[in-house]
Amino acid sequence: MWFRALSLSAIAFGLAAAAFAWGALRRAIACPLESALGHFDAIASGDLRREVVVTSRDEMGQLLEGLARMRASLVSTVGTMRSGSNSIASATKQIAVGNTDLSYGRTGVGAAADRIEHRTVDRHGTAERRQRAPGERTRGECIGNRGARAAKW
């Protein structure tokens, strides 16, 4: 009978040890692994806001520390890209405004400059005609007359 009692107590001790080992392994491996997988899923879906919490220094803790460094690096990279994208968008808007201003400047200021030049030429031409002797013609008038004669033919 003592053999039977010893066997039952050994079985009970073995079951208790198995339950303890299961709990310890679950706490040491399965929980951090589930947490890491959750973080991987969040990062894969684009969510970088979820903080990685490291609670141990064993192999699983090192895995989570690596995951935390990867997440921090991704946050930094995305921030840099977002900043660069905003800079490019701002520069593009400034270029568009500059092109619009230049376009307006060419039509508005350019047309005004053409009118001023035309008036200046008219004034110089009038003054030049007043200073010439009667019957003397300018080269432009000669060319213009030839064109008028050619048009009559």
C-alpha cells in the first residue's frame, strides 16, 4: 500500500510540475510572442502609434527590444518622408504661384512695355520727320512705299 501512495504522490507531483512548467513557459514565451505578433500586425497595417513594452531581459525581451527599435526607426523614417513631402508640396505651390505671376507679368507688363516702345518710336519718328528737309524720305518710308506699290500690282 505504501507503494501505491508513493506512486499517487509522484503522479500528483508530476502533474503539479507540469502545470508549473506550462505556466512558466506560457509567461516566458507565449505571452511575449503574442504581443510581438500583435505589434507586427499593427505595423503591417500602418499603425505606428502602439508602444512596445519590454518586461524581461531574456530572448523574448531582446526580440521585443528589437521590435521597439524597428518601430522607432519606422516612425522617424515616416516623419522624415512626411516632412519632405510637405516641403515638396510647398515648393510646388510656390512654383505654380511664380509661374502665374510670370504669366501675368508677360501679358500685363510686357504689353505695357510694347505700348511704351511703340509711343517712343512714334515720337522719334515724328521728330525725325520734322527735322528732315522737305521731300527727303527715311529708309522705312521707302520700304513701306515699295510694299504699297507691290500691293497695287
